[in-house]
Amino acid sequence: MLTDSYGRVATDLRVSLTDRCNLRCSYCMPPEGLDWLPSPDLLTDDELGRLVRIGVELLGITEVRYTGGEPLLRRGLPGIVARTAALAPRPEISLTTNGIGLARLAPALREAGLDRINVSLDTLDQATFRTLAKRDRLDDVLAGLAAAADAGLVPIKVNAVLMRGVNEKEAVPLLRYCLEHGYQLRFIEQMPLDAQHGWRREDMVTADEILDSLCAEFTLVPDDPRARGSAPAETFLVDGGPARVGVIGSVTRPFCGSCDRVRLTADGQIRNCLFARQESNLRDPMRAGAADGELARIWQRAVASKLPGHGINDPGFLQPARPMSAIGG
Ligand code: SAM
Ligand code: SF4
């Protein structure tokens, strides 16, 4: 088991498959991109498969989510998913993607054993998409969503981040679009994880503001909070249901006390929190010949030292050195 000193147990593994991306969402990366990790530093498919197997077979991981950077850019992704699906006990397998390329890949991913998908979509307006993501790819994202639905990767979740002065007016149109298409929309508060270190609290569109915008157009009834478990989203029935919308108030309504996540970066580092300032290296001991049990012990020690909270609201908060795209969101 991956237990920390506050009694939380990590069962949800987020794996970053690459730090590269084909968009430049301004809450995540600068327009010019970043210095990508050098290839020899990245875990190979075999190394990655071994660490995920150790997580599942020895350490109690029950859900594996592939993310990045943009995970659809990782060659061999269907093979990575298939290998994960062959583990016993078989974990739930999900993917977080910007949707570009999903129109082509969705059937193969489904076939490989992918259970669920989250697609990021912050706007339905072409010009706003260009401003926010610096690329003209809105149509590709919408086609990717449709293909995921056709491939049966349901229920499809859509993640949206609102930025003041950019897409803050999009809460209602996004919810209408998702209701029409049967997608489950969740808004995520913008967190200080951008590579540019440009996050400012006063620019963040808060969970309260998002709910105020939605309540002007829809009737929202909160779900029973006891049903939430370790899920980060507070969910609401929309106009009597059954459709729901979620709000993830990472900054203003932190949920660290029930966090069950642990992260593996594309270069083989364990992070016990998105906001951790330390990482534990699994790649180098693995390349030096460490046995499974030894790697599992390093992983356990990494989780044991998890702090009680992310500390964003503490006066001395320091943003982690690695941005979200390199940690795996
Ligand atoms: N490229 C994929 C995508 O965009 O879905 C996967 C990686 S991305 C880092 C994962 C999620 O993190 C996306 O839903 C994205 O909107 C979200 N994200 C990125 N930077 C963020 C930030 N500073 N605050 C809140 N969410 C962020
Ligand atoms: Fe790329 Fe996802 Fe970051 Fe946008 S949020 S730049 S799609 S990694």
C-alpha cells in the first residue's frame, strides 16, 4: 500500500507520457514552448510498463490515468494502454488529452482497453481558442470528442479552465454544448502551475464565480457531498438532472485531505503531489538494476512523506519548479 503519514492511501496513479504538446494554453505554457526533456531521459515503453506493473501488482494502484504534456503525441500509446489492461488486478484506465488526434486514435484506444477519457475544452469560439491555445485547432478537438463518443469511450468528461478577460464568459455556452452532446463538464480553477509563473490570484476565476454564472441560466442542485469520496469535483444536478456539472475548486476549496493520487513523470520521477517540491527518482535505480521490491520501497517512502496540503494559500507558498505539462496534470 502507498500510505502517507496522514493516513491517506494513494490508489490513483497519474502517468505523464511526454512533456511535449501541440498547443500552448496560456495557463500552462509560454507561446514559444519549453525546453523538452531529452529523449534518453524519458522512460521507454518497457520501463514505463514495469513501473506501472509494480504500482498495480505490489502497491495497490487501482486506477491509471495517462496524461502529459499531450499523451496522444506518445508513439505506441495503444500498446501502453493494452499492456496496462493486461495487468492483474486490472486497473481502471483513463486518459486526459487536448483531443487533437483523437478522431484518428479513439477506436484503437478503445480496442486497447481504455475505459474513460477527459478532453480539455476551454472555449467554443475559434478566435478565443487561438488566443488561449495559440493554435487554430478547435475543429480538431470537437472532432476528437465526437470520435471518442462514437468509439464508446463514455461517459466523456470535458475539462475547462476559465481565465479572466479571455474565456470567463464561456461557462454557460460550454455547459449548453456539453449537455447537448451528453458530455460531463467540469470546470477547474486555474492553479499556479504555469511554466511562466504568471498566475495571479486576482486573475483566477473562482469556483464561486463559475457557479454564479451557471446559476444565472440553469438550476443547479448540489449532489450529496458524502457521495463525493476522493473525487476533486463538487457536482451539481443541472435542471433536475440526470445531467451534472462539476467544479474543481483546487485553490479556493482544496480537497487535499481526501487526495488519493500519486504521479509518475515521463522521466521516471515519483511526485506525491502536483505541488511537491521534491521528487523521488525511480528511473536511475531501475536502470542500475534495482529489483521490483527495491523500487516499490523507494515509491512507498516517496508517498509516506506527502505533506497535508498543497499550501497555495500559505503566505510562504512557492510554486514547484516543474510546470504542469512536465508533471502530468
Ligand atoms: N494536454 C492534455 C490536456 O490538456 O488535457 C493533458 C495534460 S494537461 C496539463 C491536463 C489538464 O490540466 C488539462 O485539463 C488542463 O486544462 C489542466 N491545466 C493545465 N494547466 C493548468 C493550470 N495552471 N491550472 C489548472 N488546470 C490546468
Ligand atoms: Fe498542452 Fe494540455 Fe498544457 Fe494545453 S494544458 S498546453 S493542451 S499540456
